Amino acid sequence: MQLAALLEQADEKRATHCYQEAEKIYLELLTCSKGELSEEQENILKYKEQAALALLDLFVDQKQAEKIVELTRKLRPFFGQVAKAKTAKLIRVVLDRVAFIPNTEQIQIDLCLETIEWCRQEKRTFLRQRVQAKLAALYFQTQRYLESLAVLTELLKEVKKLDDKSLLLEIQLLECRVQLALRNIPKARGALTSARTTANAIYVPPGLQGEVDLLAGIVSAEEHDYKTAYSYFYESFEGFSNLGDERAISSFKYMLLCKIMTKQAEDVTSLISTKFALRYSGKAVDAMLAISRAHQNRSLAQFQQALKEYPEELTYDVVIHSHLSELYDTLLQQNILRIVEPFSRVEITHIAELIGLSLETVENKISQMILDGQLKGTLDQGANCLITFTQDYFPKTYYHSLQTMREMSRVVDILFENASLLS
């Protein structure tokens, strides 16, 4: 039996879309024993590896993720015959190829768990750690943040002892992303600091360095240090642009966001017209331009229109959405203050009509502003109106209460003195 001929025959069947016949030949090639073959051991392994990769591509083309999992199980005996480095490469290829098939996150997770267990049995520590890192990333991707964090915590302890700095850096960056998703900014900052320390000790590829800068910008923005965040986003934008990486668009969006949040919305137009930025013109840039115009005009209507028009670029981007919520809140406050400024008494329904929001939303926001001391006034809910004060105002009850406390204090002092004389 000549493996080269079998492989060529299977490739021809696959090229003519005879997938079932091609699959049958590939499997026959993979399962044939050494006694049935006349080739040398080195050639046998080479052809079997080519057959495995071809069969993997065939399943990916047909979007048959379950068959890829089954193929991985069938390849386990073959993994025991090849070098550990080649086994690790093949398993990583399998995991990467399954990811090409949409909506297979749970299948990928199950495959990772099964592979981790096999690695433990075969005592393949380095491969297990790589697969565990992949598992943590999948948990993060499916928003199972606590499970991802549990895997990362265990993995960090092991990797630090082995001093595998490249893997350590990837784990620390993933931990930073998980902590950001959990809104634990101090721990995200800690993970990022550790990652940057690790990065200083090794060579970091430009793409990974861009990710470090991008995360540094996101953390700084979450801490409301938008000027520092802008510089990090600019560094990541340059790095990704030089590589032709799609993440350059995200970095540029965040640069524009920083300008808007620092009340420099007029700079957005000049940034968009630069030579580098023109390559990334599209819906993402248009969305940020619409937000900057709404901010400049202090228009809630334009702001809401932008959110409706560009949901994918604004609402579904977690980083953008969190800061735009804060910006919307600020715009709402500014609009309310501008409307009530000429009045000493104004109906809440009138404010709601002018802003274009529901009565309940406006009433809740006014209540919050009064409690936070941003608006001096009180709500008369019986008359459904807002009464504003031009200066600090305290009702008569306040002064009567103070007077009562003073008198009570004086009475207690006198009683104490009398009690001292009796003793």
C-alpha cells in the first residue's frame, strides 16, 4: 500500500467535491498499521500528518465540528508516535481550525477540557498549559468570566514557577481583560502592571505590544485619565496600522472617544482628516463623528439618533458604551440645568417636553441632581413642579430643630451640675 498514492487519490476526490469518498480514504490512510506499509517510519508519519491536516480542512469546509472532535480522539495513538513538539503543533492547529466554524464555542470548550485531561494522563505539562490558556480565553469569549478567572489563577501559579514568560504575558493580558469585564479596575491595573513588567524582560512581537498599549489605554480611560489613555491608544494605533491589523480601527475609535470625553470634540474632525486615519474611514469613524457633533451641540436628540444609527459601533462595543453612558448622563444634566436656569418654579412635564424624554426619567434625574448637590431646589410632587433656590435655603423646621437641640444641651448641663452638688 503506497501512502503517497492514497493521499493523492483523496486530494483528487476532495477537489471534485466527493467529500464522503475523500473522508473514507483519509481515514483509511490514518488507521493503517505499520505492518501493512512498505515505507519507512519517517515517511509514514509524514503522510499521516498530511492526511490528518487535509481531513481537518475538509471538516472545516463542511462545518462539521463534531467530526473534528472525533478525529482528535482517533489521532491520539498517532500523537504517541510523533515528537512532542509536533503533537503540540497539531493540537493547536485543531483548536484553531474549529474556531473557524461559527457557533461552536461550547464544542471548543469541551474539546479543550478533554485535551487537558489527556495531557494530564500523558504528563504533557507545557501543552496542557497552552490548552488551559485557550480554555480561559474561550470562557472569556462566552462571558463566563468567573470560570475564566479560576482557570487563569491556577495557571498563573504554575507558569510563574516554570518561567515561561511568553505564555505568562498572554495569561496576564487575558486576566486584565477579564477583570475589566468584571469592572474590577484595581485588579485590572495590577494584571496590566505585571504584564508590562513581563514584557520588559522578553522580546514582544509588535502585535502583542499593540495589545499591551491598547489595554493600558482602556484601563487609563476607566480611571478617567483620558489624556494618558489617548497616548496609549495612539501607540497601539500606530503599531496595528503598520501591521495592517484590524484592531487599528478600535484604537482609533478610542482615540476619538478620549477627545470627546475631554471636551475637545472639535479635534475629532481634524483627526479624521489625517493621512493615516483616511484609510480607516467607515461606519466606525462616522459613529464617533456623530457623537462628537451631538456633544458639541449639547443635543440629546442627536446623541440618541447616533446610538440608533450605529448600534454595532457604539452600543455593542463595551468600552465605548460604558463611557458614552457617562457622557449621556453629563449631557442630560447640562440640558436640565440650562432649562431650569431662568425659572424659580417650573413644571417637570415642561422640562420633559423640552428635553424629549419621559416624565419618570426626568424626575428621577432631577431627584439625583438635588441629592448630589448639583441642583439647588426641591421637588413639589403634589404640584408636579420643581422649585429652585438662588441661594442656600433651609426650611424653618431646620432652625427650630437647632434651637431645640441647644435648649436640650443647656438642660442636660444644668442637671449634671445639680447632680454634682448633691453628691
